[in-house]
Amino acid sequence: MSEVKNLGFDSKCVHSGVGDYEYGPVVPPIYQTSTFKFETAQHGGALFKGEQKGYIYTRMLNPTVEAMEDAIAALENGHKGLGCGSGMAAVHTVFAALLSVGDHIVCSEAVYGPTVTLLKTVFAKFGVETTFVDASNLDAIKNAIKQNTKVVYIETPGNPTLAIADLEAAAKIAHEANAQFVVDNTFMSPALQKPLDLGADVVLHSLTKFLNGHADVVGGVIIVKDEDTYKHFRKILNQTGGVIDPFNSFLVHRGLKTLSLRMERHSVSSQKVAEWLEAHPKIEWVRYPGLKSHPQYEIAKRQHTAQGGMITFEVKGGFSAGEAVMNSVKLCQLAVSLGGVESLIQHPASMTHASMGKEIREEAGITDGLIRLSVGIENVEDIIADLEKALEEV
Ligand code: LCS
């Protein structure tokens, strides 16, 4: 990895993870190979023993994948990254690495639906107990801690309610309980929030979203702070096998170069769209961290360098009115996922968060009328005009 430690964040987006390669390309080549030749049998044996550095087999590590991992680790101010086949593979790897039978995890209730389901089904089956809490309430986190709590897991801003947790304070609570503090930083990206600097032990992302940014990759990444944790996580990922491939890593690395620019545009446009929605007579409520009406507006101002690309709102008339808007938009695409250059709109209760069940959904504030908008980098006037026309159909 080239020396990027002292560069500013935008420069790191362009240069981190880029090394020196044969023929002098300025971007890492795609090493599209499943396996690597050993020079001799002794060399192969030494690589397996860890006595020599080198690549063995792409599930274990691949140079194109490692270049992308190093780039994101640099952006998060971490030690090393681990590329995964999806965001859920990253979530699964973290839980598998940190939790054992009889352990307890405190998890924020506003999280991506399948994270809830993974804990409630797979990990419950292996004897891991979960307490879901409103992570914007520090007392709720504190009260949920038990003798056997090993992990405090927070997504902030939460998907889709945009509830915000105070990371520094939550880290203190986790560490007082000797628990690992894990943050899903998908919604903000390291351009806007750096959880490791605020006390998190492990950060993860769905690469599918802002880090790749172009809606053409499914991937995930975990960033850790030290070599021992890295080795432990690498072993688990190697054994469970949920790795990312070289071509998708190349695409993510390419996307990272414009991360700063994209996050700036997402944030500026989202502020305008959120303010416009809040003033619209057919809108019941709007949630965006850059609006004074957001319950954690002050924390957002302190914790984020800008407020990101995600907005939620409810149309007056509830779900059927929201449905009319989703069916009428033309520029905004009616699709799940988020964080790409194109604006996407969807309905969490029947789509991304359907699997978690009505009870926990409602407790987390994911009402049936809630609509989620991922604001893209199109002209903001066009996004607003699209929403305005769709609202005329209500
Ligand atoms: N973490 C967060 C915060 C997410 O939003 C998602 C996916 C994941 C993890 C899992 O990542 P994946 O496996 O999909 O790469 N969120 C999605 C969403 O809100 N709509 O579609 C996917």
C-alpha cells in the first residue's frame, strides 16, 4: 500500500490502496485468478505456515481484493479491512467472530431488517441472545447490558428511521461492560462519520451502497483496529467463505475515488429535498439529520461532517397515499438498496424491513406509512420536480 497516511481525506479516496504493479498501471490490476503458483513445494509450505508473505488462494486473500480493503481501512482510520461477498456476509462474519453460545448482544432496533432476522433465527439457534434497543437512548443501551454481553452493535443513522446514536457515549457504555463496540457505518460512509475515531472497535459496511456508489456491485467490508483482531476475523472469513471477488473489489475501489464528491452532492441535495418536503402541505412528517426537527439534530451536527443522502417521510393519508407517490415517480426509481448515483424510493414495511416482523418494526418506529428516499446526484431541481408531480397524484 502506498504512503497515504498524511494525506487529506479526498486525496486518500483517490490514492489509498494503490500500490506499484508490473508495467506501471495507475490503478490496481484485476487479478482474476482463483489460485497462485508456488515457486517450490517449500515456498508453498512456508506460505501456509505464515513464514513468508504472499498469496495462496483467492478465498484466503487476493491482491485486487486486498488493495480495496487497504483503501477502505485507510479511509476509516483503521488497521486492515476484510472484503465480504455482501453487507450481510460482513454482518454474519462479525457476529461469528465475536459471539459464542451463551453470549448476549445488544443491537439497535432500527437496523436493516435481515440483521434482525439473522440474530433472531441463525444466532438464536446457536444460543446467542439479543436485546434490541432504541440506541438513540443511552439509558436504554445501559439497561440492556447483562453479565454476558459481548457485543454492542449499532447502525447509525439507523435504517430506515435515521435514529442517531451518540457513538462516543455508546462506546463508553460498551467498554465499561467489556463488550466489543461494532458500528454499521453504511448510511454515512467514512466521508461523513468515522466510528473508529469515536471509540468503535469494529466498523462494517454494505459496500453495495455509498462506498461503491453505482448500484452495480453487491459487497461488504469489515474494518478492524489491530493485527490480532484482523487475524482472527480473517480466519473466520476464510472458514465461512463469504468473500468478495476480484472484479467486484476493482469496481468498489474505482467507486471510492469519487466518494467524497458524491457524499457532498448527496448531502447538499438531500438538505434541499428534505426542506422542500417539510414545507409541502401533503407531507405529514420528514426525517433528515440536517433538519432541526430531527430529534438528534445536535448529535448529527457534531458527529457527521455532512448529513448524507437518506430521507424518510410520510405522505398525509398514510400508506395508500405513499403508494400513489411511489407509483407515480419517474426519475426516482422504485427499488430497494440505496447510496447510488440514482435516486431510489421504496417502502420499508413491505420491502426491506418486511422480514423483521410487525411488532419489532413498530417498536423501532418503522410505521406502515414510512417512505424511504435515497437522494442521488441528479440535478436537485429534477428530483424535486419528480416528487412534486408524484404528490399531485395523491
Ligand atoms: N447494513 C445496512 C445498513 C444496510 O442498509 C444493508 C442493506 C446491509 C447492511 C446489508 O447489505 P447487503 O448484504 O445488501 O450488501 N440494505 C438494503 C436496503 O436498505 N435496501 O436494500 C438493501
